[in-house]
Amino acid sequence: MKVQAKNLVTDVPAAGPESALAHFESRFTRETDCWDVHAALELDEPGFVLLDVRSREGFESGHVKGALNIPHWQLTAKRLEAYSPETLFVVYCAGPHCNGAARGAIRLARLGRPVKEMIGGATGWVDEGFTLVRGPEQGS
């Protein structure tokens, strides 16, 4: 006789289709991925400012070409004065093991700024086959 093991996948029923649709669609209002950021950065005007919210040392160790470095703890209204209130910011940090991007997104949202997180961060960027730039150079 075969023993039925506990199945943690099916023990909790899946959300209904309407609820699932709302959930997954809403994620795109808060997240983007490395492929989409990479493709947008190839355009003349990507439509957002890419922020690496790690420390200067983290940024210099390898960042996405074109990214600006403003550590999440330094995101202030004063630092963002040069950007119109409608400017979309896309934040990233080291990767899935790092919560710096979420911290940066919270600060930007509290400042009333539109923000999305680039899921995967620098680790995801490399995992997708894209290269990082080393050094202090920052995007415009």
C-alpha cells in the first residue's frame, strides 16, 4: 500500500483565475526584469533612470552601464531635485539575496516618485549573459 505524503503544493488551493490575473498583472506595475531593462537601454530614450542603490564600493565592483549610483540610504528629495516628479526610477542592488532595491524603492515611493525594481539585480544581469562595467563611471 502506497502512503500519501503531505503535498505542500496542492494543500493550499490555487487562487481563482480572476485573483491570479490581478496579482500577476499588478507585479508589472512594480517590477521589471533584466531583459526588459537591457532592451530599453538600447533605445535613444529608455523612459526611466536606472539607479544602482548599493554602496559606492558595490557599484564600482560592477554595475549596469548607464546606471547612476545613489545608495538607498542617500535617496532624498534634495538628491532628486534635478528630476521631474514624473520621472520613473528603476532600482537594483546586488541580487535576489539583497534587499537594497526594496529599501530604495520604499524611499522613492515615500518621496512620491514612480519606481520599479529590476528583479535579479546585478546577479540577474550577469545570469542573463549581460556584462557589468567596473569603476566609478555613472550614466547620465
